Amino acid sequence: MSEQDRAAEHLEVRIEKRRDHPVRHAARFAAELVGSLLMGDTSPRGPGADLVVVRRDTGAEILRTSVDSVEEADQLLRVVRHDLEQKTVEEFTDE
């Protein structure tokens, strides 16, 4: 891997279903329901997901962060894809 290679040549980003324990999933759902009722938040929420960056060659996970809404997932996915196109692997992982 050359120092000047774009990170996108070596890393990929994807959205994966969150790996929650069933009890944690139920608690998160209940908290979101109560929060939306109290705050009047009607934005669509998925079952919960993680944005994951992995190495293309080994599949090793480089970064995992949770996203709680469709809008958040879409926005974060666009930002990370842009960063992977613009930066080297070192620059991306340092940031």
C-alpha cells in the first residue's frame, strides 16, 4: 500500500444492523418511544444500525459507530465516503 493511495482503494464503508442483545434492543426501543412521545419527535428511526469501516483485503473492522436515524446514517455515510476518496489511509485513521 503506497503512502499516496486513496483510502477508498483499501477501505470500504457500510451500514450494518446493530448487534444489540435482545434486552438492550427492547430497552432502546422503549426509551426512543418515550422520548418521541415527550419531545414530539416524529422523525423515522430504524431498528438501529452501525456505520462500519473495514479493510477491503482482510475485512478487519477499522471503525464502528452507531447511527440512530435514517437521516443520520445517510449523512454520515456521505461524509465518510467523501473522506475515503480524498484522504490516504493514514490521514483517514489519524482523523
